Amino acid sequence: MTPVVSIIIVSFNAHADLERCLESLRTPPPAAAHEIVVVDNASSDGSADAARRWPNVRVIESGANVGFAAANNIGIRATTGGNILLLNSDTVVAPGSIDRLLEELDRDAGVAVVAPRLVDGEGHAELSFGRMIGPLAEWRQKRLAKSAAVEALTRRRQSPDWVSGACLLVRRADAEAVGGLDERYFMYTEDVDFCAAVRARGRRILFTPDVEIVHLRGRSAASAPGATREHYRRSRLAFYEKHHPRWVPLLKLYVRMFP
């Protein structure tokens, strides 16, 4: 039987987080027929072997650290579910959350992507959606993310330009129509770009506060902070080259001045 949803988890040196995430998917599991695939980006901490010990979890080893976008695409191509859930290894999924996200997606045929409210381990909300990235929108997003307004903003159901790829449910037909995630982004901004491609086809993005997922944030990134900063800079530059080419010279100057 074809799964209703394929759950894809990219792992890179996040053994403990991955175990916690898989445990949350098992107790209890989603009611909808599903498959779970872990794509491991050449972890050196035994993540792949640990994931293999879980029943009904398939592990794909990418053979190298190919990045977040490329690893998710490997998972998309290897699965068959009519819907795809991109899920970070540093998330904890509450019982019933995935089924409620699927219900949200089924409610409106015009919606291609649904994402939940993300909170940290202490229950503080994350600003996990926003307007299309641009110089002014980026400035506004950073200010909002640090403000007291985040709690109220994340309590409203809305159709933003993008939602976080930490937990993103998309119809397979829409994911395949845009060719998956753009692999020029090693990590960061690939979710914004993906949502932009989906919207360009006249499809909608939905953020729902009625489903809440714990996101512990940045565990894989914390293992290599220098490389993470470099990947962020490269992804941001690639994003502007694709979507805002006129701003690229100024962005390059900024990066040189503030490395």
C-alpha cells in the first residue's frame, strides 16, 4: 500500500537528537499510513547505525555530507507517499501532530505546503515563517524574531510567503513539479526558495498554530560552527543571485566588511 505520507529526516552528527526524534514518531506513531526514511550525510557519530536499530525506519547513506537540500531530494526520490514531510532531526513530534497537519492539507486543495508552530524546549515560539527574503524583509524579520511580538504572531493562522523546512508538509505533486529543493543551497534559505517556487505555480503556503512541534535548533550546526557560518553566507549569496541579482554587489561588499 502506498503511504499517505513519507517522513524524511536528514541526519548529520546528531545521534542523540535523531534518537529522540524517532522515539517521538513511535510513541504513538501517526495513524496515517507512513514510511520513515533517514538520509545520513556521512555522520561520524554512529547516527546511521543507531537509526537502523529502529523498526520500520529505512536508512539511506548519502556517502558524503551533501547538504540539507540534496539529502532531502535523495529522500524524496526514494519514497512513494502522496505527501512528504521534511522533518529536522532536532525536532520532537507530539502525538497526533502529523495527522493534524495532513488534515489541514486535505482541507484546501489550493494549499501545497503546511507547517506547524515551532517552539523550543521551554515552549518559547520561533518565528518560523515570513515574507519573501529581500533586503528590507530580512531586516524586518530579524527585528520581529527578537521582539515580544513573536508569541502573538505565531498564534495566528496565515498564508506567509515561506515556512521553515524544520517541519514542512508538502504534497508530492507540488514538490515534484518544482523539481524538489534547489541543491545550490547547502544549508539555509532552501526552504524559502522552495516555497517561492511553489507559490510561483499559483499554489499556497499555510502556517497553522493549531499544531505545535518542538524544535531544539542547530544541534548539527553547533558541531561545526565555522563551516556553518560559511554555508550560511554562500546560501544567502546564492539566494540573492537567483532572486535579487541587483543587490549582489552590495551583499558581497557587506560580507567582505563583516566576515
